[in-house]
Amino acid sequence: MASVKEVLAKVDGVSEVATDIPTKEARISFDPAKTEPEKLAKILTDHEGEHDFTATVKEAPSAS
């Protein structure tokens, strides 16, 4: 069974995936012209793997 990282890495526009299993958080770098945060959240929530994630979308802090 594919890991969360492997599943997300196959999505067009995703350039980087970092997961923290204990906190069940994932940080995903992606091209907004190629995919949407809601699509990535759905993929995470629907993924049936060793670790269950319930995904929500958080905007990255803006650079000051």
C-alpha cells in the first residue's frame, strides 16, 4: 500500500511533501496553477493507509 507521501507525490503540481505521523500533519508544496488545496485534502482524507489523516487546508504564513 502506498504511503501518503507516495500518493501525493504523484499528483501533478506537487513538488514536496513532508509528513509528521505523530501529529498527523502534512505540509505540501504545490503549484496552484496545477492543483488545489481542497483536492489535496480530499486525497489525504480518502487515502487508506497505515496512518489515517483527516485533512484540512491551512494557508501558509505570508512572508513579511
